[in-house]
Amino acid sequence: MAMTGLQIFKLLPKTNCGECGVPTCMAFAMKLAAKNAELAACPYASEEAIKTVGAASKPPIRLVKIGPPEREVLIGNETVMFRHDKTFVHPTAIAIAFADNEPLSNCGHGIAEVRDYCLERVGEQLRVNLVLVDNFSEEVKPFVDLVKTAAGSTGMGIILRSSNLDALEAGLKELPGQRPLIHAATPANADAVAALALKYDAPIVARAATIDELVALTTKLAALGLKDIVLDLPADNPAATLQYNTLIRKAALKNSFEPLGYPIINFVTALDDASVVADASTFLCKYGSIVVLDRIKLEVLLPLMMLRQNIYTDPQKPIQVDPKVYPIGETGKDSPVLVTTNFSLTYFLVSGEIENSGIPANLLVVDTEGMSVLTGWAAGKFSGEKVANAVKATDLADQGKHRIIIPGYVSQISGEIEEGLPGWEVLVGPGEASDLGSYMKIQDAR
């Protein structure tokens, strides 16, 4: 039965010790009520609280951690079916697979590409998260050699995929304390693979041919003491995989069905790049916690990285940059000052146009709590007074020419800025960032 935050709070120790990672017991209680935390995080929870609150506050989808602490990947812990209901929490981890029957030199080159891949977009660095090492040879030595190469070169979390128990254990021995994901426990080998997972404290994939078999398998693994489980339910085509993903997510969230309350791993095996992007995009949108690709190509990764970022950006929390002065080019005392908000997209559009103009300028970013120019102005977050105060909080006033350019759509705040900054020349720039280049060239010729 669901409990309210206040009902949970009454059962907590009320010490406000912060050891759970939350400043107060009330805040922790609210997180428990929203199923965004587990009672086990409280070191002082009473037996009554554990009995009463534990089950009621347990997240419907288990949070699973993969990889070494410095490159740890978090999956699961989701609480909604649709992003607009609240938000999705942990972005889908993208993994690249390498098989040990390929020459190690070839794999090493591909692994280096995985390590070095980085797409920077609106202030975020988007990367591949995991490397899957596939024991295609079914032999121990080539598998271990590839595990060493992947882990040593990238420092990322590793997925160990093998049906050879000796190879799995040899791979696990090479990754102490790095929590590789073991793929996979099946109805046929569950006891043996579970023993390895417990021995090396590693998360495990449960793989079965049908939903019923998967339920029985996760129930058995949980009874053996395994908590960190990832689900793998293979299908003949992407449409069937989509159906399975949705069924599993719905069973966990809507029906609180514990045997399916775990994150999901999906494998993309299409032949051509366009189909890989289409299939992977489907699983990114619909509940894949890990998506494994069999290739690393820029034309494949680019759309997937951008899609993932869009899906897992909190719709209630705009992406922001730090409010401060950003010098663009070799600025000097006579360089103009342009003003914008700290909404990431606005900042990168404006800064890009200034840079393309070739004219050095200082870009003053005002804190509008992540709102765009017009939205910030309408909400009272982007006013002439606020712009003037932002200027005064910097050393811009000590520079020679006092020339400030504001966005054209908020020309009405120019009077307030002139009052707040006596002696400054306030110019109204274009409404669109795309017109900044030509505007600045005209101003520079003055």
C-alpha cells in the first residue's frame, strides 16, 4: 500500500543527520514516498520502519550500478511510463560490442574509438557508456585478453558475455571492484552463474525465451540473494522487442510486479546503419536501459546521442549554463558587451553567432533560472534592473567603452538599464541570433 511522505516521516528517526544523502528526514520521506529512494539508505531506521515503510517505498524498478566507481553507470529506478508524467531518471546506457574471435589489434582500434568518442552539445559531453566483450570463440584466453584491453584502454564498465563459465570467471578475476555486468544467467545455468555473481559482487543479466520463464528465473535469482538484475528477453524482430519492453515496464510500474521490476538490456543486430539507428531509437524511447550496438560509426552514434539527450532532459528543469561573463575572441577594453540568458540553447546560439562574426565581444549571461529571453522577461527574470545588477557584479564597468547590446525582443528594458548604468550606451540588437553577425559588423564599423 502506498504511503504519504508525512506517514513515512513519522516512522523515521527525525535526526536530520544527512547520512542518507538528503539534508532532512522530511525530504528523505518525500523521496521515499515518490519511490526515488530506498529505506536502506537510512542507517538509523527502526525495525518498525523497515517493516512498514520498506516495501511501500521500494522503487518499482531496481537501481543497478555497473562499472568502476569513477565511471559508474546507473540504470533503472524509473517511476513513470511516459516522460511528460514526471521525468525519466537514468539515461539509456549505450554499449558497443566486440567479439574475441576478431584480431586483438582490430578490436583495440575500435575500443580506442569508443574511448575517444565525445559529442559536445548544449554544454554536455555525450559519450558511449559501456563495452561488451563477447566470448564468441568460447575459449578463455582470447576472451581474457580482450577484457584486459577493453578495461585498460577505456576505464569503462564492461559487460561480460559468455556461455563458458570458466571464461566468465577468468574475466571477472581481471576486473576486481569494477562491477562488470555478467551476461547471462539462463534457466539452464542459473545456479552456477548466480554463484559467480555473488562471489565477485557483480550485477547479472537474466535471459529467458518467454515472459513466464523470465519471471521464474528472476524469482529464483532473487531467492539466491541476487538483487542487481538486468532483464534480457530476446525477440525475433524489433516490434516484438518493443512489445516486451512495454509489457515489462507496465507490469513493474502499474502492477508493482517485483519479478519484472528490473532494467532491460536490448541488442541491436540490424544489417544496415539506417536500420540500426531506427531500431536503437525505438529502444531508447521505449524502456531500454542498455542498448548494445555491434558497430561504432559516427553517423549511427550522432542521432542516437542527440535523441537520448532530448529524452532524458528533465522537462521541468531547463538545461542551464553558469551566469557570468564569457569572453569570445581576444577581447579588449573597447569590446562590446552582449547580453543573453542562461538557457543553454540560447547561450550556444548567441555565442556561436558572435564567434562566427569574427568580432571579439564579452557575452554577459544573466541568471534567469534557465529560461529563454522572452520567457524570462515575461516571468520577471530578465529585466533591466537584473541586467544592470549583473553588470555591476562583474569587472565590465572598469573597461573603456561602455557599450551594451541587448536582445531586440526585449527593447523595452533598455530604459531601466540606462537608469541602472549611467554613462553606458545601451543598444538594441536584432531579435534573432542569426542576424547578430551582420549587426555586429555594422556596429564595429562605427
